Amino acid sequence: MDPEKSSHYFGVHVFDYNELEEATYSFDSNKELGEGAFGTVYLDGRVVAVKRLYENNYKRAEQFRNEILTRLRHQNLVTLYGCTSTHGRELLLVYEYIPNGTVTDHLHGKGSKPGSPSWNTLISIAIETASALAFLHKSDVIHRDVKTNNILLDNNFCVKVEDFGLSRLFPTDVTCVSTAPQGTPGYVDPQYHECYQLASKSDVYSFGVVLIELISSLPAVDICRHRHEINLSNMAINKIQSNALHELCLQNDRDLRPSMPEVLEALLGIQSMDNIATQMGKSSPGDDAGLLKNHVLSLSPNSVIAKWTSSSRSATPASSTG
């Protein structure tokens, strides 16, 4: 008896291909939730998300199921319920459906609003995303395509990172680089273009871009900006005079970048300082609490948003270091 014909295979739920095809109305374009580097996502009638991968490789699919589906469980990772059999026509992955869109939608989508999400929500998004990536790296998994469009939010604005581990399904060696997903422009590790090898520090660089995007609410790539600032990472390095933020994640040299656990620790420290400043700001008038609060918050990324916006709108192009 073929074990894949049962409903579970090594702890992984095996879905019937025809059932999912019917639930998505034969992958009707009206059911599309989005399209990414690895495939198209559809909403089926049971309110789960079905990802239809662009390619299929049975050996890699089996490795994915055995190593990723059964091992990677984290509160800030999208739950993968299962997949179709490797004997099917193509590999379909079944995820939990996250209803509140992506971070991209809330930062600069059609429904985005100035001042929303709040700073407290943004720092929580950064921390939860960093926590998910640190967990993946500890599990020897490189996300490979970290970006705000792969960071989903539930109705409480809690983070659910998607597309993790999917690079295991595709070739990553140099000889096959032309057929492998190579990340998203604006987020890709610059050293990837030199050696065509991705490492955990590649995710760190991409996360650095995500941080700048959270701070500025500006897209990672915008061809309408000054030619030296089309990439948000370049703009960050040019605009932030202290250089503290770009040293956190956006170093071109991988060896100078921190690890994700170190990034997570730094973000938790920022959140803790903000909380302390807020609490001290509620103290009695006349003490130094207000001054401390203003000092701490002046160091927070909120303080640079207005400067970035006004500078970007200036008629005189900003000077460039690169």
C-alpha cells in the first residue's frame, strides 16, 4: 500500500489534488490572493490559502515535507497544514489564511493611512518578524525572500511570515542559478550578485531593508526617487546621519552584519527603552522623566520620518555617497 494514499504521511496531512482544484474553482483567477516568487496563492471555500507552485520536483518535495512541514512550527510563521501527494500533477501547499493583508498593504497600499500603523505596532512587527527569522536560522533554514509583502498580519496585527523554506524546493547551486528564484529587487543581499550564494546573513540584509521600510513607510524600490536613492537601502545610508541604523543590518560586507538573534536583542532593547520612557513620562511634573522620554524618543526611528519626507520632496537632489 502506498502510504501517500492515506490522509497522513509521516505526520504531514496529504490533501487530494482534485479536492483542492474544486475548492479553488479550478484555480480561478478571481480566487487569487497574490502571486510571489514561488507560486500563486488562492483562497479556497474552507478559508485556507492554497499555494500552487510554479515548478515541481518530487525528490525535493519529499524533503520539503519531511523537514519543513513537520519541523518548523513557530507562532510568527504561517501554519502549513499540508500538501498534495508527490504523485499528483503538481505540488500544492495548504496554509492557514491570514485575513489582514501584508505589511506592504498597510505601509503604502491603497488602504494605507498616514500615521498608521502606530510606532508601537511597527516595533512589534519588527520584533515578531525578527523572532521568526531567528527561529528559521536556528533550524538551518534560510528564508531567501524576506520582504514586507511576505509578512502577513492577522486581525490583531500579529506577524505571520510566509514562504519560509520554499527555497529547498528549487536548485540553489551556481549552475542552476538562472532558474532559481533570486529574491526581490530592493531586498537582495548585494553579495549575492557577486557569489550567487545565499546565507543567513542574506536574510539579515533583507530584514534591514524591511526595518527601513517600517520606519519611513517608503517602498523598497521607487524609480521616481533620485537615481542614487531608488533603492531604499541607499536612501537610508544617505539620510541617517548617525549611520547607526544601517550598521544594524545593511552592511554590504556580510561579516559586518549581526546575526538575527543579535538583531532581535537590539529591537527588544529599543522596545524596552520606549516602554520605560513612556512610564517615566507619566511621573509628576517637574522631574526629569519628560526630558528622558523626549531624549529616548528622539533616538527612535519616528524622529527621522519627517526629515526623510521633507528632504525627498526637496527640489534639490540629496547628495550621495554611492
